[in-house]
Amino acid sequence: MKKNEPVVCADGFRMSVQAHEGSYCTPRVNDADFYTEAEVGFPSEREPLLMEWCESPNRPTDTVYGWVPRQVIINVIAKHGGMVTGELPAGFPLLLVKQS
């Protein structure tokens, strides 16, 4: 099982986005062609768009967020200026931006 490198956004926001048989995702299998939900983990700051899926709301940067819809993850990345580095599960568009 391959783990994705954390997503780092243009404004410095970071989060892990995982999808495999050991994570909270749909489908819950390794190497799917497309994931509709993924597990977000350990964001660098509290992100209101993710709080609905937060496992430990009193510790929003020290917990995981299960079965977060693909579109919510895309919205979080867009909100933070796009992705500078990192990896996303299969089926997610890469909202990559170049740093100047």
C-alpha cells in the first residue's frame, strides 16, 4: 500500500489525503481507478470546510477526517490557492500551481 505525500498548498496549508484499504475512503480498496471519498489527516490548521468529518473536533490538527467527499477536498485545495506539492488519490484533479 502506497501512502501519498502530504498536500502542501500555495498559502502553506498542509494535509494528508489518503485512499487505500486501510483508510476511511470509498471504495475502501487499494489502487482503485477513482475514489469518491478519501481520508484527510492532520491538517496544519483548523479548516472549517472539513469540520463536518472531523473525528476529534477538539483537536482539529491532530486527528483524521473520514470519508471526506472528493469535491470537499478539491474545494479546500482551491481555497488555499492550489497545490504546490504532494499527492492525491486516483480520480482527483491536480490543482497544481507554480510558486514564483
